[in-house]
Amino acid sequence: MNKSRLVRIATYVSVAVAVTLVLIKIYAWWQTESVSILASLLDSTLDIAASIMIAVAVHIAQTPPDKEHRFGHGKAEPLASLAQSVFIAGSAGYLILYSIDRMLSDSVLKTPETGLIFMLISLLMTLGLIAFQRYVIHKTQSTAIKADSLHYLTDVMANILVILSLWLSHIQWLDPLLALGIALWILRSAITIAKEASNQLLDRELPEEMRQQIQQIILGIPNVKGFNDLRTYQSGPNFFVQLDLELDDYLSLKESHRIAEQVTKALIDEFDNIDVMIHQEPVSLRNDPQHHTWGEE
């Protein structure tokens, strides 16, 4: 299946699951008045807004480059992820305050058995969604789906804590205490998402493992004497690579171009959605003190 289509399907499934979970948790909260279920409900409500935002961002990110966006629209994904982290952090702050308030007041859960059943259903649905998202991430490396999946992973932990609080409902202080734990976990996930999104928006280098793989491919092309000034970054689903390719001083322009095209093709064959920009230069400049390059290579 086409990778872009697979990412879009993942966003649609995420929205559908988020809506279903909200309906389930509304009923469970109405039946039990559990603050930990309310915490999970609020998180799922934000999931809907976040998932819709991610779906729109993925659509924009997959739009081909145009005259005003020559490098494409890939940064729509990390922008959406950063906005999602703000939503998540806001919900965490509200839950922290609400949980503390409930700790200071006496409250008794109603029909915890009903809540337990519906939270188990929610847990199974969330696990199923995460399994599908992990498959999509493995196939596409989508930043947006990674952020969404991380958020739902926190939902799994939250659901487990809610189930525990319902199971031990006779301990009155446990419900708001676990809700507070959920809120802190949600806040942590918001920070993680914001950090990854910011790295992409600031054009952070690709992971070292991928950079090493790129270097091996470049040096594996015949007649390549070396390279320098390797610069890389990711923009949504797209990877960008720039480098100076060191070639024999006396090669013709046509032959230099042919070798550079070989390097480009080798990288494209190895990585999907990669854009390669190569500048050819004589290898004799390597030891010229007046020849300045950026980077460590």
C-alpha cells in the first residue's frame, strides 16, 4: 500500500477510535462519578481535537511542492505535533488542579463495576489502535503518527490506573491520587512531543545511525574520493541531504555529474522521500587552508 495513503488511513482510524472512547467514557463517568474516569475522558476529548489536527496536518504535509513552498509542506506535521503538545499540557494542568480539589473533599464512587467494564473495553480499543499505529510508523516513519501514538500510549497507562482505582474503589483517596498520577504522566508526554516537534522545526540533524548509513552509501560509489559539509534534516515525512562531493581534479564536468547522479540514485533507492543536493569539488581542495567547509566531515 502507498505510504501516504497508509498514513491517511491511520489518521482516520485514530479519529474514529477517539470519538468512540469519548462516548464510552462519558457513560462510565455518568454512572460512577469517578474523577479518574473524568481525567481519562478529558484526555480522550482532547484526542479528538488532536487527531483531527494531525489528519489535517498530514494532508497538508503530503501536498507536493509549489512555487511558494519549494521544499514542500512537510513541516505541517511537526507544527501540528507542537500544537498537540500544548493541548495535552493544558489538559494535564486542569487535571492536576481538579485532582487536588477532590483529594480535599470526601467522595464515594457509584457503581464502580460498570465503570470497570467500560474502562476495560477502552483499554482493549486503545491497544488495538496503538498496534496499528506502530505498523504504520514502521512503514512510513511519520512524525505526526509517532506523536499520536505516543499520546495513546499514555492513554494505556491512564486506563490501567483508572481500572486499578475502580478495582480498589473502597479506598476513597486512591481515585483522585491516581488521577493526579495520570495528569503528571500526560504532562510528561506533552514535553516529549514538544521536544521532538521542535527538533524538526529547528532542522536538527538526522539520527546518527541514519547519517552513518548515508556516509557509507556515498563512499561506496566508485570514483568518489570523499565528501565534506554533510548537512541533513527532516521535514515531516521528507528527508533532506546536502553535501560537497570530492572527486578527481581532472574529471570532465559530464563525468562529475554522472558520479553525483549515482550518489543521488543510491540514496533515493535506500530512503523514501529523500531530497539530495550535491556540490562537486576537486579533491585537492581538501588540504587547502583557504577552502572553508562547515561540518565535521
